[in-house]
Amino acid sequence: MKENVNIPLLINKDYRAPSVFLPENLLREARRQKSIPEGTVPEICVLDPDGDLASYLLKIGEAALNECWACYHSKMYNFKIEDAEIGIIPCIVGSSYSVLVAEQFFVSGGRCLISVTSAGIINHPLSNKRFALITEAIRDEGTSYHYLPPDAPARLPQALYKKLGFNSTDNNCPYFEAKSWTTDAPYRETQAAIAAMEKENVYCVEMEASALYAFAEAKQKNVICFAHLTNTMAQAQGDFEKGPHFGSIDTLHLLSYLIKRIN
């Protein structure tokens, strides 16, 4: 068996070294080229990989474009929950894209990033809850290996777990705790890989959490990842149903519950 050192992804990694390419410098050039004004972004922002919640908020007139968000690759919208101004960035899919945006959000003044992504069910939950608070994610993607050594776990920051995990078994809490499997190759979810994840007590498969948690650990940032269990990898017709307005009502309820506990 080859040693890890022969795997290109793991070569030339110095986890303490600063990056030459900095997100704040990219934003500086984006502002210059696009004439984007200096300004603020909300302290809390939601990554909405499916884009359904952002579309719903725009449709009902509850979200407006943030004119100060200087990312080349995405748009941020502002909306309110519990009288708190929240940002939302739709269609941020996959580990590398989510971390690229996370880096830019925090250097723009953000304080807490929340990802709510659709996920495939590996082990069915014991309750009827369909939102999983991802407490740990198996690192089956590439981005996390640029932030943490291969043997380091990708976990929800402990300070946030203390705020969110203690009451997850209550019926009024909209989520349960779960371990996820993060992959960057969704169409390579083979039966052997799924069976291995079942044995690891993994509840779901998604595409962002392990990279976001690795970034959070490396940069000491507040990141929370939720999985909305919506499908069984399209094994039967009628899969991917999320609920009213493509799950937006349930997601807003989740966020309302969450904002009260992290603010």
C-alpha cells in the first residue's frame, strides 16, 4: 500500500503557513472592477445550496439584494428573522465553492455561517425530524485537506455544540444530531461506499459539511451545518420532496429556532 505522501492531494501541505492568495484582496479587486460600494454584510448568513429558500423569499418580497457583497461568483440577499438581519446566498453547491464563499463572508465582517443543504438518507432517523444538525462529517472530499491534516476530524465547533446540542432530543427542537458523509462525487455513491457509511453510523450524505467544518477549525470561525433529509439517492420515483414551497417554510422554522439560540 502506498504511503499518504504519494497522494498528490496531501503533498506540500504546511497547515500553519499563511496563504499568498487572500480573500480580502480578491474582494478589493471585485469592488474596484464592479464599482461595488464599501458597506456591511449581516453578521449571520445562510448558505442555501438548493436555492429554494432564497427563491421563496424573493417571490414573497421578503428579501432584497445586498449591494455591498463583493463576491465575483455569487449574490447575497438580506432578509429578517426574529428582527435579526440575515444574509442568504443561494446555489452554493459543493465543498470548494462553499469554503470559497465562507472565506469571503468572514473577511467581509460576518460572524456566523449556517449551511442548510439537502441530503440523501443513509440510516433512517429514529424520529420524524428531517433536519440533522451535523456534529461530525466524514471527509470524502478534497477541500478539507488543505485546511486540516488527514487524521483530524471535521466537527461542529464545540462552543456552538454547547448551545445547540443540549436540547436536540426535545420534541420542540426541529433537528436531531447526526454524523454525515461529505462527498464531492455524488454520482459515485456506490453500494459498497453506502454500506461502509451505514456501519459508521452515518445518517446522511451531502457535499459541504466536512470542508466547512475543517475551514471553521483552521480559521476559528463559527459554522453550523444542517442536512435536510429529502431523498434516498433517487432510488424510487417521488424522491426529493421537501415540503411546502420546496421546504422553505420548514427551513424558516429551523432558522427561527436557531437564531434565538446563537444570538
